[in-house]
Amino acid sequence: KDIEFIESYYFNKKEDTRFSSSVGKFVGFTERGVKIAAAWNNNPSKLSRAKAQKEVYCLNHVQIKYDNAL
């Protein structure tokens, strides 16, 4: 429960849009990013894919990464 999946999208070296598993939706940081986030949040398949990434990637790899760090 302490793990967060974050997927960020950049345009011209500025963060445009981000998905955070703790928020559970896409958030836009620029005018363009707000429009993109709204479109992605209204797309059920895009949103459910992003939500599933925490379990698919993070939870399956956290123990391996933790063990390697020790």
C-alpha cells in the first residue's frame, strides 16, 4: 500500500500529463495537458490500463528490487 505507480508525459521538457495510482486518474499540468487528461480519463480502456499498471509492474517487481538493494 506504500507503492505508487506514476507515469508522466512530457512535451518540450515540461511535464504535460501524469497518471498517479494514488490519485487514480490522469492530471494535466498545462493547458494542452488538461485537455489530454480529460480525454484519457473519459476513455475507460486507457484509464483501466493505467490503473492496472501498479499491480502489473510495481507489485510484481518490488520484492526483487528490494532484495537487490540489500
